[in-house]
Amino acid sequence: MKYMGSKQALLKNGLGKLLFEQSYYADRIVDLFCGSSAVSWFIAEHTTKPVLAVDLQSYATCLAESVIGRTQPIDYAQALAVWIDTARRASKHSIVWRDISLLTRAYKGEEFVSSARALCQDKKGTGLMWRAYGGHYFSPAQSAKLDFLMRHLPDEPCLHNVCLAALIIAASRCAASPGHTAQPFQPTQRSIKFIFEAWDRDPFSESQNALQMLCGRHANAKGETLIADAVEVAKQLKRHDLVFVDPPYSDVHYSRFYHVLETIARGKCGPITGVGRYPPYEERPQSDFSLKSRASNAVKQLLNSLASAGARVVLTFPKNECSNGLSGESVIEIAREWFHIVENAVDSRFSTLGGNNSYRAARLKAHELILLMEPM
């Protein structure tokens, strides 16, 4: 899955080993900012402890739930037949294919993109992805297929969630954007090739690949998910919780970067505006961790609550100063008031969440801190 800030690489570089070792002392593991759910999945599959995955955004908890919410694999062939095969059959009768075929024959390059946007803007009676993102993040054909996949998600709750998670992953892979969905690529001479590279990806095939990956994965102990603010959840935790903390490091709210995935998870969005096709502000969750004026206080509140609960904490953060004004060193200084800290630094690369390699690097080399923190 295209996701900036994923801890997948760090899990192989010391984080996974530390979490596995510390899980022996815990009754439950809590992932307070679960994001792409790489850590939640790792813990659920490699330990026998239940996981509580928390995030402000629905798509993140949906991804987590697809694995930690069950203790048995899902029959992939059955899921494929019930969902993707059904959506494929239904899509064949759509009237949009004639318009898409005419568009493909009539236009090339930049003209194709602008005409694709006009087609999706004017076409009535089509689905959410077509109207909101067609010609921008997705081609008209991709948008139509995504709509059929959304429309034919299974009703059975567990299967529904796994299929929805697969759809979120597939959409992230198909999106004509950087490693997030803050803004789609624009049809400039430099970026046009990236648009068509993305638009060549088939949502049916990508969904099938993601579904096959998810069906075979499951937790050893059933976990739970919660859409909530991490600071508030921290106040309810207990002494024998092991808490993984990977807070935001950007001064831009993460909801701006993943609003397309959030729309898919919710199955709806309000009127969209701007180059990024953003939903209304009130539909984009806000975090104090992404405000320079509040980030430091948010960390203090969070760590104070965790220490008061007596919970052991594993925290990751870039060592150098980030755009929200925090650095690994400043987080350590805050934490020392309540915790004994064992520090480990590893080489890493993190996203600047918006760099384009022209004026600002898209990814920077960094030292990532992995902190084991025990309450005093």
C-alpha cells in the first residue's frame, strides 16, 4: 500500500523485535496512531496478545480490523466470488463504457485528462468515486470500477470489512498521486507520464491481489479498533497495557493526505473543492499533534496520561526537528519527567509529506528514535 509514514521497514530494523520482547509483560498491546496498521498487524500475528488499534480516521481502523478483528483465515475463493466477480459482472452492463471508449479514441495526452475530468463532472447517475475523483486521482474507467466494487461489498460484517480494506489498499495503489492523496498529479509535461502509469492499473486486479493477501492473515487473539483521539484513549488505559506511540510529525493534518481513502472507508463525502478534491473541513479530522502551537502540549498530555496509567510505552519519532516543531530529542526531554527511557537510533527515511523533489525532497534521510519507556 502507498502510505507515507508506514513502520513496515522499521519493524524489520529493531522495532518488531522490541515489541515482540515487550509483549511478554503485557496483557494487551495498544497502537494509538495505527495509520497503515503495519504495527497492529505485526503484533496480532506474532504475539498471543489482543490489540487495540486507535486512530482518528476510519480507513486506518478499517485496515486494522481486517486482520486483528478475526482469528481465522477467510476463504479467498468465496470472497472473490461474492465480491469482485459479482462487481465485474455488474460493471459489464454499465452505459459509461461507451463514453469512455469514445473518449479514449478521441483524445491523447493532456487533452485526454481534461476531457476525462469534464466527462466525470457532467455524467449523471454515476457513483461517488466517479463524481468526486474521476479524471483526477483515477481515470474514468478506474472510477467506474471502484464504484462497482463499493456498490457490491458483501453484507456479512467480517467479510465486508476485509473486502473494504482490500478496496482501500487497491485505491491507494491506483491513485495518480504521490505516496498520499493530498493532491493528484496535474497533466504537465513532467507529470503526465505518472498519471498514465497510475491510470493503467486495474482496480479489479489490485483489489484481488489485496484481498488474497488479507484473507490468509489473522490475529492469534481477537483485537478491537476505536476511532478516537489518542490523548483521550490514553486516559483509559491500564498498567499492563503495552502502548505503541508513533505520533504525527507533520504540521499539516494527516486527514488532508488520505481523504480519498477516508471517503472510501465512509462510503460518502460532502461537496469537494480545490485541486486536491477535498471534502468539507469538518469531515477532515484534526489533530493537535499537527499544530506547531499545540504539538508539544499534546505530547505532554499523552505521556502524562500513559505514565499515570502505569503503562509501558514504545515510542518512535524522527531524531531531527520536524515541521510540527517537535524532534526526537524534544520528545525525550518531555518524557523524562515521567519515564525511565532506553534509547535506540536507527537509520531511516521519512516523508516530507508534500515534497516534489524539485523545491523540497519528497523523502529525507533521518535517524529514527525507538524509545522504550517505563514509568517511574
